[in-house]
Amino acid sequence: MKKRVISAVILISLALPLVLEGKAVFALAIGMVGVFALKEVMDLKKSHSNIPAGMSLVIYLSFLFLLYCTPFEYSKMDGINYQVMGILLLLYLLPVMFYAKTQEYQTSDAFYFLGVTFFLSLACHTIILARVHSLWLFLYLVLIPVFTDTFAYFFGKLVGKRKVAPNISPNKTIEGCILGSFSSTVLCSIFYLNFVSPMKLWPLVLITLALSVAGQFGDLFFSKMKRENEIKDFSNLIPGHGGILDRFDSHMIVALMFLLCMSFFNF
């Protein structure tokens, strides 16, 4: 517990000036976080073959390109065009033939890392986008999974009886998840109205609830990934917390859900 608290204090001390500064330095920091997260996924040997150095370089460069190729502005979020997607598909799929004998890089690896690259780059891009738009909007997205997890744990211990997914996360209860999302939705909706911008109450409540629930699914998704790979943590990068994906798994999925909500509502 002491190691966990010390790590949390150090993380906050390092992250706070970057978050307050925003702009390019924050974008570079998120890129670095994304690279570490990508490495954690690449180290999951049960999910794929041993990736050759050349393909590892392609994957890292593709992630950085996707992360930074689109401007961080709402008005210019037109998505990645088909030409870029076609190039990436060729870069990932064609090399499979060159490793046919050694089995170092297979078709399953190509599709696996295509999905991983798109997922992490899109999530990290959305996080940067939120911070560029507003510090308060960024904090709103950060607080949703934090409050959800905190209250889900508290209420799970207090009144939790029925397990959500005992084979994936045996400590999560239905009661804890419901009350965690309810508490987070109330608090974060109030936060949004007071610090981000005025908005009609019921759309905001529904969006915040959707983000909270998405965060819980994100936690279960990454827990399932760890189960499949028979590991406790994605890495030991953060003492007492595990890796980047152990600490920010819910935030990644919340970012993707926010991107979807942003397309339909005026944030």
C-alpha cells in the first residue's frame, strides 16, 4: 500500500504540470504513454508470435502517425481517409509472406496489431483533443472512471453480493457497478454543468452514464486480456499499480465512447 501511495504521488506530481500546460508538451506526453501501452500489448506473447524487429518498428511508427496525423480540433475531426487505411493495411498484411517459413509474423498477428494500433491511437488522440479543447473537459473525462471505480469498490464491499463476471474479475459485483455508475454520473454531471459548459440536463446525464458504463466494460475487457495471457499486471512500470494499461484501461474506453458522443452532441 505504501509503494502504491508513493507511486500515485509521483505520478500526480509529474502529470499535473503537463496537464496544466497542455499544448504540444501534453500531446508529446500522451504519445509517450501510448507507446508504453503499445509495448505492454506487444509483450503479451500468448496473444501473438514473437514480432520481428522490423515489424515492431512499423507498428510503433504507425501508432505515432495515426496519433498525430489529424489536427486536434473538433472542426477537423474528419477521420482517417481510406488512402491512409489502405497503406496501413498493406504495411501490416504483406510482410506476412516474408515470414512464412519462420512463423515469426502470422496473419493473426497482423490483424491483432492492426486493431491494437487503431484502438490506442484513437483513444490517445481523443484524450489530447479533449485537453486542447478545455482543461475542464479533460478533467471531466478523467474523473468519470475514477469516481466510478472508487464508488463501485466502496459499495461492492458494503452491499455487493452478486458477481458481474466471476471468471474475469471476481471482486466486481452488480450492486457495486450500478451504484458506482450512479454516483459517478451524479457527481460528474454536476462538475460538467459548473465547470465545462451549460447543457440540457437529461442528455448530459445519459452521456455521463454511458461513459461511466463504458469505463466499467473497459476494465473488464482488459482484465479478460490479462486472464487470457495468465498475468496479474501488464507490466511493473508503475510500482504498486502495474502498467499503463492497468492504470488507464477504463480511460481508454471512456475516450472512445466520448468520441462517439461528441459526434452526436454539442460538447
